[in-house]
Amino acid sequence: MKISLVFPQWTHKLGNYSTVAHQASMFPPLNLAILASIALKAGHEVQLIDAEAEQLNSIQLLEKVYKFKPDLIGMTATTSFFDIVTQQAMDFKRVLGSKIVIGGVHVTHFKESIFYKCFDYFIIGQCENTFASFLKDPAKTKGVIYRDKGHPVFTGYNDFPVDLDNIPFPAIHLLNTNIYTIGTLGGRKVYTSMMLSRGCPYHCVFCSSKIFGTHVRRRSVLNAIEELRIIVDVLKIKHIYFVDDTFTLNREYILHFCDEIQKNSLKFTFETSTRANLVDEKLIQTMKKAGLIRLSFGLESADLRVRELIRKEIPLEAYIEANRLTNKYGIETINSVMLGLPGDTKESIYRTIDWVRYNKHIKHATFAIAIPYPGSVMWEWANQGKHGLKLLTKDFSKYQRYGSAVMEVNGMSPSEILNLQKYGLMRIYSVWWRIIPVIKRFGIRNLIVPFLTSLWSIIKKGGKNEKNI
């Protein structure tokens, strides 16, 4: 069987933020690459396309898939670009008539309610242990929605992969690996992504990962080192983004992993994310020696009441200490903030912006709009009108973290929240020692449009005038 696995282009819909978003979120589609490996092992012919990375519009993507003439087309979909996947599936079905299967968190949450005619199958949850079976007989495979005499049938939930060492390495060789580049303080680097663990034991209200379970599973260090050898020594890729939910959740595991990187003389740089209270000096120092150059923390808010509501039970002092340590060892650090969270007010958002602005240890921060993704507690609260949230639309094409807001929060309209986002970005990066690293990462040409747009918006609104914003 001929199989096309497709990741769609989506950042073009973000307007002034599209170029920066493309550069910041152009990750190789690991989930599809793993499924490609499974299909290849089962004897199928596989085409793997990342239309976002290749910047293929819908027509160009259709032409590329048409030339391959697949029997089955597989796509993954998040909430924010499910509309794009749906339209692309309609085009594929109209022109090719191929069977179409969709997976991802969005279809896992909504299941039959969005099982449109352009789709032949949904895969619910994680499917690495059932995909080979699906390719043989979908109706006899757990975790599948299919159509029988025009009616959707759900085969029941499948089990999560428990032993991650049994999952084959992703077939990233099917991608054009040279187009995946990421900006760092040392310039742009060709990179790929990799995962050591799955699952997150925490319960942040804005996260929908609970759909895929909270039990943490890890690969063996030996298995991870084996994949690293292929990436670094065979494919010659020298930068890796570890996409684990909480990289340093198990301190001893990471210390062992970093020691093995050095023992095996694997020379590469890497970046990842974790919680600020799960790092210490020895850990930072060891990761630095192994190649760590950038680390991200989820700050979310500096308002204590908001932090309590969103279940972010980390003291603010931990962020100060974590940033102090990363600065000491020359590791670039990103602190992620969300605006429009449950309990947020203009005053709490100003407090957060000012806390970041006047904290000299924090060199880099992002300000995203809080989005109530389906499957999260915040989605339930927004639908119920709890904690000041009022959901204004279920048009998921608008569920973007930049340039769009879909909730009213304690009387703040979407436009007010968006203006606070622009104000926050301008406020933080109005000092030279913060803006220079951002220019190095994204390039000044790509920052001009969003910068001028934000500046003009703030000038029109009168700066930090609470009556105007």
C-alpha cells in the first residue's frame, strides 16, 4: 500500500506574526515520522511531507501528493488548524479519492461529533502500538473510528505505549532535514527534535495533555543514546530540541543521560523546557557540559491568586533562582507568560508584566494569549463561565496564541487582552540587552512588522493608560 503522511502549512494564518511563528514552531513532525517507520517496517511505501517546513500552500501540497497517488493519506491536527486539515482532506478526497485518516488531540477529544464525510478514519489517542494493525484491518483495531453503512463506529480505547523502547525511531530521513533551522545566540542551526519521555504528572488547567494520560514513561538511556548516534553521526544534525513536557522531572535520569552523551563523545547542542523548581546548579552545570544552550520555563503569571487558580504551584523565587543559574552558565533562557488566564484582571496582567520587566535575571520572555483548548480544565471553565471566563466562539480557526483572543476575562474584551499582549512585548523589549538576543534569533527583518504594529497600537491607545487599553 502507498501511504502519504502529511503535516499541513498553518502559520500563514497568523498575519503579522506568521514569519516569527513559522521560525519558532517549525518542528519536524515526530508523530508522523514514527508512524512512517512503522509503515515502512510493515512493507508499505511511504511519502512523508511537512508542508509547513516546505512552505507548500494547499494547491502545491495537493500536487505533490497527487504525483505519489497514495491509497491512504494520514494527517495530524491540533485544535488551531483543524479547519485547515478539514479543507485539505476535502481537496484530497475530491481529486484523489484516497482513504483519509486523522489523528491528534482535537479528534481525540471530539471524536464522532467532528467525523465529517471527508474523513474515513479517526485514530484516538496514541497509536504506535496499534498502527500496524490499523493498516491491516481498521475495524478490528482498538482506538479507531470508522464508518459502517454511513454511521460512525468507535472500536474502543487502546492502551498507551508503555515501553517506549519498543517504538521505532522516527523516519526523519524521509524529510528534507536541511530546511529545519532554528535561531540561537550562535546563529541559525540545522536541527531536529527528539523525545525521551511521555506523560506529565501535573494538572495545569490550560493544558489538554490529560487526554493522553498523566503517567510518565521514559525510554532507557541506552535507547536514547542509540537514536542520538544516528542523528548526530549519521545524519550530521548538530542541534536537538527535546520536546519532553518536563525534561528534568527525573533528576537522576537526566544526570545519567548527560553523562552518557559525554562518554559516547556525542558533540551537539540542545534545548528543552522544564519547571523552574526542578533545576539546581549541578543539573544546570551537567546539562551545559552535555550541550545545553537554551532552556524554557513556564512562568504563566506573576500574580499569586492567578497562579493558584491555574495550579501552577511553583514559588516565584524559583524562577529568579533558575534564571540566575542559567545566566551564570551562559544558557539562554525563555520564560513563557500567558495573558487572559482564569482570574486575570488588568491589574494582575500589569503586575506580571512589571514583575518580568524589572527582574534583571530574566533576559527573555514571551507573552501568549491564554487559549481554552478542548480537553483542558480551562475549556470546561470557559464553557461554564467560571473564574471570570466567558467563551465567545467555538470557531477553532481563531484559537491562536498571537493576534487572536477567544474569551472575555473578568470584563476584559479580546481587543483589550490583545493590546495588553502588545504592551507587554513592547515593555519587556524596550531595553537593549533584551532585544539583542531576540534579533539574533529571528533576524531584524522578521521583527519589523510585528514591532511596528505593536508600537502603533500602543501609541493609539495611549500607552499604559488603564482606561484606554
